[in-house]
Amino acid sequence: MPRTLNPELRRALADRIRYYNELGIYDFYRRGPSGSRDGDVTTSVAMATSEIQSESGEEMNPRKAAAVAAPVAVEENIFEVLAPKPEQKVTDPAKALKIIREDLGDCTRCALHKQGRKQIVFGVGDPNAELLFVGEGPGADEDEQGEPFVGRSGQLLTNMIKAMGLSREQVYIANIVKCRPPANRAPEREETETCSPFLMRQIAAIKPKVVVALGATAAKTLLAMNSSMIQLRGRFYDFKPAGVRINDRSNDPRWDGCKLAVTYHPAFLLRDPRQKGEAWKDLQMVMKELGLKAPKATT
Ligand code: URA
């Protein structure tokens, strides 16, 4: 079973791979067991990890060094992530999303498929949306209807979207995991790691201007950061979906990632409505970025 990379190394490796992608290098090959190289070697993840180490100039502590020196774990994760995706050369976002949905199939990749899910909740909205919301995972209503954010939290999210001068149909809404975790528990790490690559591909297909992470699970997964909501809110992050060739010229050279903002999850706001003002500040920051004006209140 592949071990999981620690988040710090994972982020550094992702940055390094992105750097190679920006140089036009997309193909990474596994080193052979005796150090020989299989096939045509363009570059290797092992090289990427050692460069990360030398670039930082720091002497690695033994645990960190051990993580870097775990090529099998690194390769197994990263090679899966870097495999060319079937939608990669498709420029129409609606078609690309369809391909991703087909690739997902009747997914049994993680344990959630046998823990009572009724259906996969893929995502909903405009494939050309400038604004994309990411929640945590479907609840009972979403599992029933096959659409994200249709229950009580969904009603609040819909109102938040309206307050921004938009409709649900004008944005895209998805979740970190696409199957309902039993008893509405937070998704486990293995579940988010298995499912989030599909979300990353959806984001790369839609190419939004802004992603809004709703709550800590979405924020921490998308940013690969383990900070508190207080630390994460109140600013934009430059975001590129991990593990996806976003700057492939055969796709859309104009999209090179987007901004990401973090705000409270609507379910949290239902529990603590005093925080709605803070969430509104986050959304106003997003509206400014998108040139949106709040609709005038009707009498
Ligand atoms: N909460 C979420 O995070 N997502 C949904 O789709 C519904 C509730």
C-alpha cells in the first residue's frame, strides 16, 4: 500500500512539477529498480525531490529526509496524479466535465461507496462559470437528489449567491468528496485524497476566475494547508489545481490558475449566525475581484 506524502513535501513536489510543466515538461517516468531508467526519461520525480532539497539549502531532519527518500511512495502517488487525463485536449468545458463524469463511473475507489451512499454527487452549474464553490461532501438531501447543496445549508448558500448578484445557475458548485460520508461525518483523509483529483480536474475544465472554499475541509484540501479558518480567511490565494496540466497549449493557454478565497461553511453559519457578517466580508472581496455589485434591495 502506498504511504502518503507529508503535506509539506507534497506541496513542494507539486510546486516543482508545476514548474516543470511551465517549462513544457509533462512526462515523468519511473526509475527502474536498479537505478536504471525505464523508457525515454525526460525527468524524474526523484530528481524533483532532490532538487527541492538542494534548492532549500537546508539540512533535512531525518524524518523529512526519509520522506524524500521514499521514492516508491512518492512515485505511486505522483504517477497516478500525473497520468494524462482523457479530457485534457478538450476545450469545451461542458464536454470536458462529461468526460470526467464518465471516468468517475460508478466509483468504488474509496470506502464511501459501501457506506450507504445512494448516488454520486458530481457537481452542478454553469460549465463556463467564473465562480466555483467547493463544499465538503454531500449530506442526506444531496445524496437523495444527486445535487450539491440542496438541503438547509444549500438554501443558505443559494441566498449567499443571490446576495452576490448571481444565481445558482451562473456559478458551479461541487464538493471535496462526491459520496455522502455516513452520519454526515467529515470525510477521512484517504477519501479526500482519492476523490479530490476529480474535483481538481473539474476546476481545470471550468477554468473559473475565483474558487471559494466553504469551510475548513475544502480550504485545507484545496490549499494543502493545515491552518485554522481564522488564519485562512480574509485573503486571496493563487490557486492551480494540483496534478492537472493546466498550461498545456493544446488546452487553454489563457488560463493559468485562478484566485481562491476561504469562507465559512453555510452549515457553520446556520449554527452560528453571528458569523454571517464575516462571511459576507469574504464574499464582498470575491465580488470586487469579479466586478460584481450586490443587487439593490427590493421593497
Ligand atoms: N454540505 C456540503 O459540504 N456539501 C453539500 O453538498 C451539502 C452540505
